[in-house]
Amino acid sequence: MKPKFFVFLRIFVGLSLVFIIFKLIPYQELIGHLKKTNLYILGLAFSIFFFTHLLGVLRWKVVLKTLDLNIKFKELFFLFFSSLFLNLIFPSLIAQDVFRGGLLSYKQPNSLKKITASLIIDRFSGFLALTLIVLISFSLGGNLVRSRVIVFSVLILTILMFFSFLFIGSKQVFRVFLIFLGKAERLKGRLTEFHNCLYIFRKKSFSFLKILSISLVIQSLVVAVFYIVGLSFGLRINFLFYFILIPIVMTVANLPLTSAGLGTREFTMVYLFSKIGVEKSLALGISLMNFFFIVILGLLGGVLYVAFYSRRLQSYKQNSRD
């Protein structure tokens, strides 16, 4: 009952936040903005959004290859897109990673540590890319942002990135962490083996730079999607605002609080963009359109899973019995 309870709780929290937002923002204003949207520009935004997910598959393949796991792009494509459906139900990215990692480890039972490490590096490179984008954009357009909340958010992102980088890339920091585990030698041994998989990326710096480069392209294009959706709504502001604020919005939306970031993304988007003078109903419309893109890809992932991957999983089970 507990897992189901937390799923419903997160859905309830997300819907509650959306309800509160609509109480504060007249829905008539939102509908007015939606009626004026340019569908051709929206189509362009969705095409780019879809392309970022293809790049996500490519990034995961590069990460796995660095760990000496050569998986076909087609196989990873089905895994990656099938897992998107779970984002519509379960909290943020956690369920997606558990799903794709679990099914891949089912096929590669002796590579669980490497697969888990690949998921962490995959997410870490994305978070690092987001932070770099924010820092570069803030250095170029920090004079445009006068809100202390935004400055504080940028600082928090930077601190989180710094400590994450230290934990993954430094054996000394990791050993300090192990001290807090006391005499749990078995657990320490497993964590050390796991950390060694992560530490490989420090030794293979060229491969990590390649992964980070793909992440920078992905995250920049995701920010561009928000910018293009804003253009379709008729919003004309300096694009640097998006490159400073959207990484913060994405980070909050990815926290395991609500399903697919619903509510947390909209609340953060409305709050931050109102700080730079953007109409709240307009910011809400842009955020909801992004959520609509997520729903479309999630449903596509569900279709792919039912049509293709579920059959493959059944064949794997049958072969293991034989």
C-alpha cells in the first residue's frame, strides 16, 4: 500500500499546486493566450523537444560504451522512450531510470553496477550542463536580473553541482563519506565497487567531455524550446532570461515531489518569470505547453512499450525458463 499511497500523494500535491495557481490566475486569461498561439512555431518547438530525447538516447549509449557495455541504439531507443510513460505516473525521473535500468540489467544481469553507474553519470552530466548554462548566462546577463531569489537559486545550483562533482570525482571525499557508515564493511565494499565505476569517467576524461558536450546541446535545446513556445505566445523578451531561469525551473521540476513535475514546474515558472515582469498567465501557458509536450512523448512511450518492448521482455522470460 505504501508505494501506491506515495504515488497518489504526489499526484494530489501536483494537482493541488495547479489548483492554487488557477485560483491566483484567471483561467480566461490563459485561454486567451492559448487561442493566439502560432501552431507552426509550436510544431517547431515540439520537433526540437523530440530531437532532444533522441540525443538523450545517444548520450546514454556513449556512457554505456565508456563502461564497456555496447548496446545497440535501437535497443536503447525502445528502453528510453518506453520509460517516458512512467514519468506521467511516478515521481519525476526516478521511475524512468529504475525502469530503463531494470530492464537493461534484466538482459545484462552481470552488469548491474555499470548500468546503475551509467544512469547516475547520465543524470549528473545533464545537471552539470544545466549549471554551466546558468553560470555562463548569468555572467552575460546578470545585470538583467535583480531578484535576490533568482541570484540565490543560481548560487544553490552552483553549490550542489560542486559537491556532486567532488563526490563522484574524488576518492578522498568518498572515503570521508564511508567513515559515516561505521562498521558496515559489506555495504562499504559494494559502494566502493560502485564508486569505482563512476570514477572511470575521471580517468577517461575525453569520453566524459564528449558526454558533457551532448548534455550541453540537449539542455540548451530544451531551454530553446521554452523560448520558442514563448514566441508562439507572442512573448518577446531577451533570450538570456530563459537561459538563466529555465535551468532553475527544470531542477525544481525534476525533484521527486510530483508526477512529471506537474505543479512544481508551473509554480516555479510563474513565480520566477513574474520577477522579470512577465504576465503570470503567460508564464503559466508556456509551462503547461511544455507539460503537454511531455504528455505526448509519454503516451508515445506507452504505445512503444505495449507494441514492442513488452513482447521482447516476455521472450527474455521464456528464454530464461528454457
